[in-house]
Amino acid sequence: MPITAINEVDLVIGKLEYLLFFIISKFYLSRQRDHLEDLLRTLTPERIKIGDAMLWAIDHAEAADEIIDCITESLSIPQTPTHKKVNHMI
């Protein structure tokens, strides 16, 4: 079946929709990563703080790889005090 002008327009629209979805997803993930970094920076051994961080991670489980990367990065920063690193591992 030959590709018609309408089929080509449909293909272009489909590609644009995919590109827009990709851009919006990346922006959303960037904002969520910033939020996780803020959570980790302010994490203390208080039960409520750790609970909030754990709930956030569960709510965003679809991004588990990104969450693990972020926590791993926070643990590898030499300037981070040891007690903060322990909080991140809980």
C-alpha cells in the first residue's frame, strides 16, 4: 500500500506527539530528582523524616533506577558527614 500524504501527516504527528511526551517526561523526572536530592540533603534520623523519604521512594518506584543512582551519588560525596550517609542507607 503506497504512503499517501495523509499517512505521512499521521506519521509526523505521531513522531511529534512522542517527542513532546519525551520532553515532558524528562522535565518531570528532572523536577522529581531535584525533590529527591532536597529530601536527602535535609534527611535527619527523625522517624517522620525517614518515613517521608521512604514513602516518596515507594510512590515513585517506577523510577527505581534513578532513585538508586541519586542515593548512590549522595553516599559517594566525601564532604557528606557519616551520620547523613547512615540516614541515606536506612
